[in-house]
Amino acid sequence: MKRSDFGMLVKALRQEHWDANDRRWTQETLAEKAGVSKRVIERIEEGSRKKLDSGTLLRLANALQLTSGERREFFLAASGVEQELFARPDKDPQEILFHLINRHDVYLPAYIIDSYCDVLAANAAILRLLDLEAAGLPVREMVQKPFGMNMLQYVFSPKAVNFYRGLMGEHWDDYAYQNMMIFRTLSLHHRSSTYFEELLEALKKYPLFRRYWREVYWKEDDHLSDNEHIWVDTQEWGPLLYFSASYTVMTRAGRLHFCTYEPATADTASVFAQIVEESGTMLTQLGSWPEKRTSL
């Protein structure tokens, strides 16, 4: 990431914090929290500070209250290496996505997301498991809406909240927090991009998204795991317990994350096997990538 881009990232992260008077942190506030001068913050944000020493970066990460996952992304962003150089250039990103979509050996509910948590592909098994039609979130309609296939739409939109809270009960809060932290970690490199800014504005229309977006800074414990258990009590299959697992594929256009739902009980494994047998394993592409539509 260029120094100018890293500076915009630091500014975006700073402005996610609010003081006791409900005002965004100023450069003076961040400088005080990090134990550095305001001039240091100014130079970092304007991209004129070419050398970023580890001590300053560590103080910034601490002051910005980044989780372990966010800190990793923050330090990578500060390296000065462009993200497209992380992967070897000999593979076309579209071919990599095509390869992932056409895997035939995934006998689990599965989907693919990018670093914005936009759902690029999903198999019929996960669509049936989540019962999106009953939730009032039909894929055919959502895919036509700006940012409609973003994962956070299926967590925080009013229809999603009403439906999945009914299935999860008291477990919904943990589910919402986990998805928010996945979103924050994966998207950290892109917080100052035009697409992310417009995506964030769209998601902030939902009151519970706004609450969890800010509330993560109030939690004292570090977010260490993205695969905590998900508990649902479904009408068709009864109680299910599973967790999310993923592996990351590097491309010169950014990272792709192939995600599956893994059963955590024998009964859930049996239900998943039934769903996959009836629905198949093929993933269907739902969104274009790496191009992004940046207008509402």
C-alpha cells in the first residue's frame, strides 16, 4: 500500500472513533492516545512520512484498539508493498475465481466472498439452509440491488434481523458480532476506498449495523476466532449447531475467501448431508469480480 493510501487508511480508522462528547477523534486526540505528536499524525495521514518505524505503528494499533486480526492487516498495509504484488502475477484473477466456483468436491454449504464480504458465489445447499426466501431476502432480487449481495445485508437488514433472531434467540448477538468482526478484519485494507465508503453508507441505514459497527470498540476482549459456533432452531430440521471455516486464495486483484459451514454435531452432519444430496455441490456465481459498481 502506498504511503498516501496508508495515510487515508489511518484517517479512516481514526474517524471511526468517537470521544465522550460524541465527536469523531481529531488528529490531536489520536496523537494523545498514541503518545506521539500531532505533527506525526499529520504527516502519516497526508502520506509525507516515508519511514514508519515499528514503535510508532504499534502505538497507533494500540490507540486505534485494533483486534489481533486487524493489527495483522494494519501492519501489512504499512509495509509499503502494493496488495496486488502479494500474489504471483502468472494467474489471472478471473480464472482463479472460475476454478473455485467449479469445485465439485465440497459436500457442505459453501460460498465465496471477497475482502468487502460481497458474496461472489454460493451453492444451493447454503441458500436452502439459510432459507433466504422465507427470510424475505430472495437472491434473485438482492443481486439486482446496489450492495445487495454483501454478507452484512443478510445479518443486519430489518428482515434478516427479524427472521434469524427468531431462529437463534439469545445466540443472535454473538452471531452478529462475529460477522461484524469478519467484515472489519477482511475490509481493513479498503476502508478508505470509494467502494467501501459507499458500501458503509448503505449498511449504516440499518440501526443494528450502526450499533455493532461502533460497539466493537467497547468490548474488552480481543476477537480471536471467526468460527465460533452458530446455533439455530429450524422449523424443518430442528436444532442445528455448526461453525464457519474458510481458506484464503491470493490473487493480484485481491483475496478470495472460500467459506463452508461445518457441522458441530452428528445430527447437524446428517442434515447437511441430506441438504447437499438434494441440492448438489455446484456453486453459482452471483456477482462480478474484481470490478465493483461504485454508485448507488
